[in-house]
Amino acid sequence: MADRSRAKPRHPLGRLVRSLGKRVRRLREGGNERRFLDAARGIVHVGANSGQEAAGYARLGVPVVWIEPLPDVFAALETRIASYPRQRAVQALVSDTDGAEVDFHLAGESSSMFAFADHKKLWPDIDAKGVLRLTTSRLDTLMDRLGLEASDYDSLVVDTQGAELLVLRGAGARLAGFRRIVAEAADFEAYRGATNVEELTAFLAAAGFRLRHKASMAGRKDVGTYYNLYFER
């Protein structure tokens, strides 16, 4: 999943501590995620970024389909996974509708279909850098187009900065083919109109998924907490 750090003073030592903390969280969360997905037959990863988890997925020995919307990030993703023959990338913005044009807000690893809300309170040094007009696709449409069978891809990872519920709704009947889902969500309004932990958990519970583990990624008492959520049916 995309990693973030707690807000820290902009002092050189503070930046160093923040960087080290970020690496520790990446190692910890990467380990949790790989253990959770250890029995996966195949992984669909929506919100790929540049494929930071590629090496870990390769150690699982399963096929992986990465989905990433931004052209420049997608190019970096293709370069990263070029040495992994069982991994492939698709450039698309996944939502709950096919063919809708939306403004995608650019902010590095915090880029999203939604504009910042309280995200800035937790990470004041991350700034929006404009918008890019993109066209959406449903996940079930993409999977049908790619010929992905549920028997081969039973695990879903969603890291879409607040659009996780839209991605899951766009899976339609395909959602029933997944056994494990890893998703990221906050318990506060990080982005305007984005989903949160409670909404995501309720939606997946209605679809037969149970929350097995909730791992804190970053947070602040007066703002809220970001989590990686691990669901299983």
C-alpha cells in the first residue's frame, strides 16, 4: 500500500526521523500484507503507483495485475515489473462507472479522485499540484476485458486514496470471486467525499467479508488515523 508519515517539524533531524519511520512502516505493512496474501492464487492491485510491492508479490509466486491511472507513474510501474514475467500492468482509473470524465487531483502518492480535506492536517507538507482529466472504468469491465478468472485471481488490493468504496462497487458480481481484500481507509475525512473505515467495513460485511486485521499507518489524536484493513470471506 502507499505509505505515509506523521506530520513532523520541518527540521533536518525531523525529516530524517520521519524518513526512517516511513521505512519501518513500509517494512511492517509490507510484511503484514504478504503474510495475509500468502495463500493467494493471484492478485489484482488497484492503485498501483509505481509497484513498490512488486518484489514481495514475486516472492509469493502468483500472477499479479496492476492497475494505475497516471501516465508517468504507469511508465515507472512498467519499468519496475519488467523483470517479473507473472506481473502485468493496465493503465486505467477504476471507479463505479464506465466512461465518466473526472478531475483527478495530483499530489504524488496522495493523488486522488477527491480533493484534500483534513489530509493537510496530518501531512501539511503534501500539496496538490493540479488536476488531470481522466475517464473511469469499472473493475468488472476491466477484468472481463482482460479475461481474468476468479479461480486465478482471488485477492484484491485497493489503494486509491479515498475511492476504495467506488472501486469495490465497480467490481459488481466480480466481488464474490475474491476471498481476500486489502484496502486503505481513514476514520476521518482525509479527502472531501471520500469513503472511511466504517463505510468500507459495512459494505464488505454485507458482501460476506469479515475484517480480520486493522493496522494503523499514521495518525494524530486531534485528526484521526489511517489504516490498512484486511478482509477475508
